[in-house]
Amino acid sequence: MGGILGRHDTMKRSSHGSKLETKMVESMQQRASHGTSLKSFDSIIMKFPKIDESLRKCKIIFEQFDEDSNGEIDKQELKHCFQKLEISFTEEEINDLFEACDINEDMGMKFNEFIVFLCLIYLLNEPAVSEAKIKMGLGNLEATFETLVDAFVFLDKNKDGYVSKEEMVQSMNETATGERSSGRIAMKRFEEMDWDKNGMVTFKEFLFAFTRWVGIDENEDDNE
């Protein structure tokens, strides 16, 4: 799966995608300026079970959007749901968010992609987004999304909205016990996040890796 996201940076993508990417980076820089409560990478790992449990509750929202119950949300279903909820996203905003989260470019957003979509909606704190959060019932998920933002801020040492290899190694070495982590482990975690292999990890890439770390991926059994 390593190169899947790389295609999002090709000419096949419109400038709208990069506009959304810019907004995400700016939002993350703003959040980073407030600092993080996390002290170590271990403290992030300790939160995995609780985050996993919370994210699986998103399945109810996912099933509401997935009108034909085929296990993925297409662009039309997304538009329908926003219309029913009377959420005033423009066509361009919906397309941008959909394309950012449809990592396989198969025109269908699976459950793990939908979680990333919800988290991006949470991060992009604009008037239409604030309205969407309330109407989609994301209020009780705010603590989980905040933890994910906090985790990324912890990794982003220079607060530029991206995580580099060096920052990942530094973060992995910040442990409560003072023990230094194997650089190989840090590199493996980084490679799992850096899907387009450009040496820098965005919040979106971090989220896709995170859903796999806690055991939520596109191949999971719907009956779980």
C-alpha cells in the first residue's frame, strides 16, 4: 500500500486537493502553537484501546451515509447525507474532502477512510464544519479526535504542520523511563505513515496509519 497516496500529488489531482492540504497544515500549525499534553510516544500507545473503541462507534454514522449498504460511501451518498442534514457544504468542499479521503481512488469511501474524513471535518474548524459536527453527532467524539490531533502535535516538534523522520526518532526516544527506542522501530513507524514516500508526513497520512495501528482497516469484517 506504500505508494497509494502518492497518486494524490500527481497532475490527476486538481488544485482543490492542495488547497485542502494547505488548510489542514495551517490548522495543525495553529493547534501546535498551543502545545500538547502528551509526554511520550508510549502515552499515545496506551490510548489505543480507548481510541479504537470510540472510533468503532463511528460505524453508526457510516451506516447512515452508506445508503445502499455496500460497505462504502460514494460521492453521491455523501452529498445526499449532507443535504438531508441541511449542512451547507459547497460542491467543491465536498469533492475536496471526498478525494482527500478516497485513498484507493476507487470512488468509494470505506470505513477507515470515513474515520479520516470525520477527523478532517473536526480539524477544519470553519462555520460550515462547526454546523456539520453538531448535525452529524460528532460532539461525543470530540475527545477522541482531540487526542489524535494532540498525538500529531507531539510528533511535530518544529510545529510546521508535518512530521519528518528526525522528529519521529526524537519522539520515539522521549519515554517516561528514559530508555532510548531502536531507530529501526521509529523508521518502521515513520514508513507506515509516509504513504507517498516524500519524507514528510501530513496529518491525513498520520490518521490513515493510525486506523491501521489500532486495528481498523478497509478489510475489517463488517460484523465485528
